[in-house]
Amino acid sequence: MNARTQTREQVERIVAEFEEWVKRLSDQARAVEHEGDQQHLEEQVRSSEGLAMLGRVFEQLMQQAIDEQQKRLRTCSDCGGRRRHQGVRPRTLKTGFGEIRVHGIYWRCPDCGSCGHSAERVMPEAISAMLRQMTTLLGASMASFHKAEVVVRRVVGVDLDDETIRRRCLAEGWEANRDADVEPAQVEKDKTLLGSCDGTMVRTRETGWREVKGYRFEHTGGRFGGASLETADRFAPRLKQAADRLGQDGAGRCVFVSDMAGWIKGAVENQLPGWLHIGDFYHASEHIHEAAERIYVKHAPRAKKWAVYWSRRLKRYGGTGIAQRMRRTVLCYHDLKAQSRLLKLVHFFDKHAERMDYPRYQADDLPIGSGPMESFCKQLGGRMKGPGMFWSVKNVTPMAMLMSRWSLEPERFAGVDREATAA
């Protein structure tokens, strides 16, 4: 009996077992009367028996794929010599259906000494590509690797410990770091190139709390960015490198939106000269709300009303205009502490007025908020500084790069075909 005949008989046997399993489920379906019965039936379909059935089908398909290429693998791909048969050996693979086991020939070339299993091309790793993708997605999006382990076991039905998921995520993070060297899509001529950067604190075992810094650039043709654990001096040149690779010289407008942190201001001035640097409106508005809580009672309706009033005027008149108007109202407050707090806020707007010309920015259809960058920092913080969470310094950058990839291209990260989704 040749291999193809044997494969066909095995497939027919699996199909017969599958039909019998579906028939048993069909008998159970006749007794479904309420949601509890429906849930039980769904659990039966997703049970270990159901996954094992699909796993056997997939196992047979993989075995067939390996058998089909055995003959041509006799020729060595390195030197073209004739390989020698070293025996049939098993190979296991964890998949979304559980663990499968296939057999293939182990080849050795006597001319160049290269060796290899016939399953290596289709099964280069011990975990399938789809399962790696799913575990990486869960490892990046869940609050911890342990919770990702629970979800993989419950939803996917595969036993993968949290340490395996952690190693998988870090490996993908370093791969994302290497992908950053791939040339991104350049900005179209005369179009706007928008950049931003920010940071969030992460607790490390070796050096305590450290700031992870991230950057993000986008234009009509795509998005590009990254994140790393390093000082501002080492991080700042990344902004210029990214802008150059995106073709900043051909852009119509180059705009950078961020909060007013000193290290960001210095990085933009030194690395991106000529760029329009806009101070994030919502960050500036937070300063107004903080001052309101100092001038009035915290959470008092009057404090909220005061903050909303001046926030609207900040957007309408910009930093210079609101500073002038606030300065004229200082003596209206009899409490010296309130006057001092208001003057401190006025000084803040005077200091950053050149980056707060919001009326002009809105008239030119420019963004006044760095929402996507702030969102990324919140995602990064939510994932990397949970209660009692510590990170090794060497693991922070790959995990931050993984989160950056997830934030920039969620469809590509999750393996979703954008064209198919759009269709």
C-alpha cells in the first residue's frame, strides 16, 4: 500500500468519525430549550473532543503535505548533492487545535554534511504560526502573561504556560525592533507629516522606575514609530532618523504635537529644526483644571465651571491671549495663595505661548492634540506597570516595541488581511 492510498483511507476514516460526532451533537440539539442548553451544546462543540477531531484532520493534512515533498528533498538544497536517508523520525507541533504529531525522513548530505528533517520547511518551530500570532496578541493585550495563559487554555484550548508566552512575546518584540530597520512608506510630496513623542514610567528590577519613550509619525500613506528604554539624549536622534526615512524634505508641512515636557522641547528644537511644534491642547487644559482645584475646593462645581471657561478661551485666543486675560483678573482674587497659583499658570502660558497658537492651527486644519500618542502610552502603562509588576531592563524595549507595533498596525499585528476586511 503506497503512501497516497494510506493517506486517503485515513482521511476517509476521520470523515466517518466526524460524521458520527456531528450526528451525536444533532441528537443533543433536539433537546435544547433555553440558553443554558445552548451554552452546554456550544461547550460540547468546543470541547476537547471537538478540538481533537479538528486536530486530527489538520494532522493528516500536514502529514500529506510532508509526504508530497519527500522525493524532491532527496536533493540537497545547499550543494545539489544526493542526500541519504537517516530514518523516519517524529515531529510534534502545537497548533490552535492542540498538539499534532507527524513523521518524516531525516536527511543527511554526505557531500556538505547538512542535515534536516523533511518537516522543517512547513514546521520550522514547535508552535504553529497561527498559534504564535494568537499568543503574542494575547500576551500584548492582556494585563499579564498569566492571564494570557488562562485565555489561551480557555478560548483556544491549548496548554501553553505563561513563560512560553512571555518568551514568544519578547521574541516577537525583538523581531519588531528589527522590522524598524525596514524602509517605511514615505510621505507624498506636499502632504503633511505629523509626528509626536511621549513617555511613561515602568518599574525595573535593576534600576527602579525608568521612563520608556516612544515616538510616532504618520501621514496619508501610513504610520511609523517605536519605543525604547533609554535616556532623552539617546532617544532624541531617533526622531530625526525616522523623519528622514519618511522623506521629511519632500513633505508640504512637518508638524509635531506633544506635551510641553522639557526633554521633548529640546529634542524637537535640536533634531527637527523647522518643524512646527504644537503644544498639546488637552495637556495645557489639564494645567487649567489643576489650578482650578487649587484656587477653589477640589471637585467643587465652581472649580469645574472655572476650568471649562478658561479652557474654551485657551482654544479661542491661544496661549498669549489667555495669559493676558488671566493677568488682568489676578487682583479679583482676595486670597494671596489663589493669586500666586493663577500667576504661576499665567507664567506657564507665557513660557509656551509660541506653541499654543490654537486659533491659527485650527484655521490651518492642523491637529491640536496628540491623542494617538497619549493612547499608546496609556496602553503601554496599562500593560507594563500593573500591581506588583517588575521588568528586567533587557526585556523592557522588546515589549515596548511589541506594544508599539500593536498600537500602530493592529490589523497587521493580528494577522488580518486589510483588503479582505475592507471588502
